[in-house]
Amino acid sequence: MKKNISVKVGLVVVTALLFVGCGVQQVEDSKGNSQIPESEAVTEKVELATEKIEIATEELEVETETEEAEVETETPVDADTTSKLTWEKRPDSGQGFSVCIDPGHQSSGDSNHEPNGPGSSVTKARVTGGTKGAYTGIYEYQLNLTVAQQLKAELESRGYTVYMTRESHDVNISNMERAQYATQVGADITIRIHANGCDDGSVSGAMALAPSGANPYVSAIAEESQKLSTCVLDYYCSETGLRNRGVSQNDTMTGINFCTMPVTIIEMGYMTNYNDDVMMNDAEFQTHMVTGLANGIDAYFSQW
């Protein structure tokens, strides 16, 4: 755009100068000799030419300002503002800490009911089968276990003691039983690995679930659970580049309501979204997923 404006100004300047020159030539012709016209006439023409140049210059400044304003508006309004978090991996960062990993769901759901929380009259299905990759065709319970097994190995390499609620698909372990197992092994925290799904395929990104302070069963661990959720989710999204949809407080999850230690549900991404589904099921990308989760766990324990 600036090149075109410069050409425009140049043409105006040339035209103005020609205008002055033509005026001089006309005086010479009319008098039939080579006398220079009176100074007032020349001065008038020079002033008029100067005025034209000033007008062109003003137009250049206005158009340049407009161009700069247009460039400023090109910044995406919904750009991901999550800053890049860094963490130095150490072989002893998990020394003395234990983590229970719960790979969500299983190959077959169990529609029999169990209490939604200790002493609750509200009941829910023991466990469901989860969602499925709309593009990869991989089931959530398969993805959850794949990532959980890699996370177990990564945490152990950092010095953690790690327990798994399941290590195969053909099991029948309810959400209540998974939480109770974490208590039995004396885990310091529970990380529940899940993936999301919804009817709108355009929805993408990761989120975490944690109990609220008003939870009737586990209010005592709500604050720490929210801290854990924030640490793990932020480092996960920073490492993977997936959209951070934030931490949601939820008091209806049986697997949370029976926990006795800080707990989080990490919804790693949407299996109903093309990009999320394909990336989460890519082996190379999974290394970033696992690194982000492990870094978040490190960051949480660094506050103890």
C-alpha cells in the first residue's frame, strides 16, 4: 500500500512542477520573446504547486495511519493466552510421594447402581464405557489406559510410587471401588485420566474437574483438589498446546466423592473433535501429554 501512495505523491509533485513550467512557457509564447514572466505570477504558481504537494503529503499520512490501524486489528481475539510453563525434570522429584492413577472406564460398562457418595441415597451406574474417537475409532477406555501406562512409567522415573486402579480393559471396577483402592494403598493424590465428548464436533480442549467447598462428602479435600487440578491442567495444556478450558467444580462424580485425598479428573481433550482426537491418539503427541501431566504433578508436590 505504501508503494502506491508514494507513486501517487510523486505524480502530484511532477504534475505541479509541470504546471509551473507550462505557465512560464505560456508567458514566453504570448510575448514572442524569451523574457521571464513577472515574479508575482511565478510566485503564485509555485505557491499553488506547493499547496498540491502538501495536500498529497497529508493524504499519505492519513492513509499510512489507516494501514497501521488495520494491521493492529489482525490479532485474533480468541488467541490462547496460556503462557508456556517450564519444569526441570528430576529423578528424585517424586521421592517419598505416591500417586494413584485411575484410567477411566473399561471395555464394558456396568449399569448396576452404587451410592453417589458415602451414605448417599442418590445412586448412579457403577461405571460406564465412555466415549469413542469420532475420527480414529479408538474408544476412550483404550486411550485412557494407554496414556495412564505411559504416565506411570514417567512418574516412576521421577521417583514416585505409582498405583493403578486397572491395567487391562476386561475388568469390572466401579468408580466407588477405584476411589477406595486409592485409600487402601495410601496414595497421596489420585489422578483420574479421562477424555471428553459432546454433540458439537467443533468443541475442543482440555479441562479438569474437582470438588467444590460445598461438597457434602469431601469438602475437606476440595481446596487441595482444586490446586492439584489447576497445576496438572495448566502444565498439560502448556506442554501440548491444547486449549485450556479451566477447572470446573463438580460434586456429582462418585469417583471423587469417595476419595480421601486430593483428587482431579483430567479430561485430556475431546474425542468428538477432529484435531483433539487425532492428536491424542498419536504416539509422539502422547509423550507431550504425559510430560505435561507429570510436570503438573511435580509442580503440585513442590508446594508441599
